[in-house]
Amino acid sequence: MSTEPDTASTGRPRAAADHADSESIIAIPSMDPFYRAPAGFEYAEPGTVLRSRAVTLALFGVIRQKVSAWQLLYRTTSLDGAARVAVTTVVLPVGGRARPERALLSYQCAIDAVSDRCFPSYVLRAGARAVGSVPQFEFMIILYALRRGWVLSLPDHEGMDGLWGAPIEPGYCTLDGVRAALSFEPLDLTATTPVALWGYSGGGLATSWAAEAAAGYAPELDIVGAALGSPVGDPGSAFSRLNGTIFAALPAMVVEGLRRTYPVLDRLVREHVAAAGLETLSSLHRKTTVHAVASMVMHDLERHLDMPMADLLATPEMVQIFQDIQPGKSAPEFPLLVVQAVHDPMIDVDDVDGQVRRYRAAGANVTYIRDRLSEHLSLHPIAAPVTLDWLSDRFAGKPTDESSTITVWSLAGSLPGLRGLLGLAVSTGRAFAGRIG
């Protein structure tokens, strides 16, 4: 098998390992040879690093950050068990010394798009042109998490094809990204390094799949906990509720992502969607999340159908797909933290309540916090300090309480919450100044 490494045999990056970062603009993943699977990769074990390179990270593609970062191309697995490749970006502070107690946090960004222009491995690099991609904004929270001294893995959990909304497979991508990071020599991690998972919104959904797949797919990993921020709960319900609203692009992008996962859906779309609707769906491959949302405000997909939307969604094929993509079918063996805004206009609290109920019915330990005053976009930074403290406790081996649900006015209302938000504000200021998070 040819691994075509971009690093020396020691695993340390060569000086010219990332020559593209010296340029003003970098290639999107579909045009970048680094992302191409090497010959014979399918014979490697899942999580095997096939290629690596050092990269420079920058806030909004412009403000370079003083962190050490590499990208790892690794072997992973598709929903149907076929060999695939994916990329994760691994990050640690510049000058950070290897410590035996170092932990690994896999953070799943809210890619929430089918365009590779929104993949974290592209968005977070110096020279990226990805205006309107969500991971650009999440980078400030990522840098704040980096201050805890953890190594971070930031996988392109949609794989190479932008499979947003697909079940299970994002979990495989995430877990194999963890395997790749643990074996990558410059990070000084080991097979026994404790691991935690975290994601918000679409990243929370990917984290749900990783948590559910862990016991069967990667039982050797020492996963101590997973934090699921607004993890969608029921993508089928979200589709019906958001179509025709200001967020109509989100369900449309899920359809476009799922067409690549389910041939039967692709057939239904081609049979029942008019040419103008097909063009609308295809155009999403060129758009970042914010661009897509802005271009499809109040867009109703039903106007492109030759049958009522309700009738299409009631077909056996669509019912099965919506059942497949609903998380919460199995209980992770490690504790979960779930946070959700009560008045979230994008992710309905009832859907997340249902996901939590399913986890608990299967035997999972879930701490569920519902926030009354936040909405979808504000809850992520507001909940970040509490989430990071919870993850720190899991890494420290502290016991968790029994499953509980609490509803608070605001996660920012406590002294630790306010202190954490102040820390996040300071970290963000340092990021805009080009200093370590």
C-alpha cells in the first residue's frame, strides 16, 4: 500500500510539508491532491493515517493563530461498510509539551452544508475563502477549548462527499479520526489516552452518531463522555417544520446530502422534482451555509413537486429513511451531557426531549439542561463554559450524578457561567489579535 506521506519517517513535519499555506489562497478539498485516497488504502485498518501535513490555521482565513496543527488523511468506513478516506485537523498549542495526562477532545463542527468549502479542514486554514461557513465562527470556541491543554481533533465528519444528514457514517468518521490522532507521533498520545466528544447543532448530531457507534465500532477507545449541544433530535421532524421558513435551506441541504447516501431517495427526487427544483438542490454544492440560507429564505420545496409533500413523505421509502436518520436508538456506555434552548426556532426542544428519552430508555446516563432565555445561535457560546467544565470533570475521572433534567433561565446566570463567558470573551479577543486561544 502506498501511503504517500508528507512527513518524515519520524512523523515530524518537514519544513515544506504545507507549502500551500504560504500562498494567499488555498485549494478547496475537491481540488486538493492531499484529499485523494492513495492506492491500496482499502487494505489499511480503519483509523490508519495515510498522509499528513503541517498546516497554518487562521481565524476567518486571515488572522493566523499561534497553534501547532496538522491534517491527517485516514482510512474510515462508509454506512454500507466500504472503505473511505476522511481528513481530520489535529491541534495543540505552540510549544505545548507532551504530558502523560494529556487528553484528546474530538470536536465535531457544525458543517451544516454539502459544499466542501465548509469542511473544517479547509475553513480553518490560512488562505481559505469560506465566507458564511459555520466552523469559522466555531473556531473561537475551539481556541477557547484549547486553553484547557487538551489535544483537539476536528474531523470532516461528512466525509469527502458532504453527506450531511447521513446516519452512523459521521460517527465512523469521527471515531476513526480519533484513532488517527492517537497514533500520530507529534501529538505524543497513546492508545490509553482519555477521549471526549463534543459538538453543537449539526456537530451535535454527528457527535450523537459517534457516541452511539463507539461500543461496536471502536471499543478500544477510552471515551469518558460526550457533550451534545442542540443535537437535532429528529431530522425528519426538522425537515417538515423548517421547509418554507427562513431556514428552508437547511432541510434542502439535508435532502441533497441524503441523495448521495440513499439511491432510493435520489430516484424519488429525480422522479418527482421539476428541473428548477433539481437546479436549486444542485446549486447548494457551491454555497456556504449562510449563503444557502440567505438564498432560500421562505423557499418551499413543495412547489417543485408533482405531488403533495405530505404524500411523498408518507411513502415507505421516505418513512424508512426518516427512521434511519433519527438518533437515540442505542445507549452509549459513557455519560452524556445534552444542552438545548427551550425556544429554539431551528431545533425544536420537543425533538431533543425525545432523543434524551430514547437514550434513557436504552439505559444511558444523560444530564440534560434546557435553557429558557437562549435560542439556537446564542446557546452555543453561552453553554460552552459549562460544557467545558463538564468535560474537564470527565477527564478527571469524577463521578457523574444519575440522569437528570433541569430547566434554567440561563446557563449564563451562575457565577461559574459568567466567569466562563468572560474567559471566552478574553480568548476571542486574543484570537482576533492572532495570539493563542
